[in-house]
Amino acid sequence: MAADASTIFSILADPANHSLIDGSGTVQGVRDENHTRLQLGSRFGMDMKMGVPYRISNEVVEFETDRLIAWRHFGHHIWRYELEPLPNGHTLVTESFDWGSARFPPFYEWVGYPDRHVINMTKTLERLASVVE
């Protein structure tokens, strides 16, 4: 992305921005309007919609300022963003969906999440780039 890692990380570390960049269309908004910047151990709630509205609570489980942020919810699968600064002031951003730590990993394969999330993550990265560039 044509932006420095700090700029990109600031978008990712503020859950109010997640609905702006979400490529799946499921993230509707942050539940707590008085939220603070995320850090390791932060808990944050999101309003979601996949057919029907629902709420989800997340916990930041990996964190390195301007380099790495990851969170999980009750299912224990992890959404992760890794940022690698490049010499030209750009940043290589990798988003991953890790269902290996999930409570029941075969469920994710059965419902087709791995394949579906590739499409959603591509859209998310495109939306993130449009916000930061």
C-alpha cells in the first residue's frame, strides 16, 4: 500500500474504522462509542450482520505497534494483520484468517469460510488501501 505502516496501523487499531474497511459487509459498527485505541488485551464489541443483526465481542491477542495486530472472539479463530514497511515508504499488508486455534476447526472448512474469506480479505485490503492512500 502506498502509505507508511504507522498510518495503516492507526486505522486497524481503531475499531470504529473496521466497518469502513470490511470487505465482507458483515461489520456494521463499533458497539462502544467511547472505545480507546486497541492494545494487547483490549476487548471491543462490534455490531454485525450476516443475514440477521448480531453482536460480537473481541479480544486483541497479538500486538506490536505499527507491525502486527490480531483479535479473536468466542470461536477463537484469529483475524491478523501484519505490516512490513518497505523502503519506498509503502507497506506490505498481509491479512490472515487463522482457524487453527478455533474451538472446532473442521466447522470452518465445512461451512466454506477459508475460501469465502479469501474473497472478503481481498476486498478488505482494497478498501483499506483506498482509505490510507
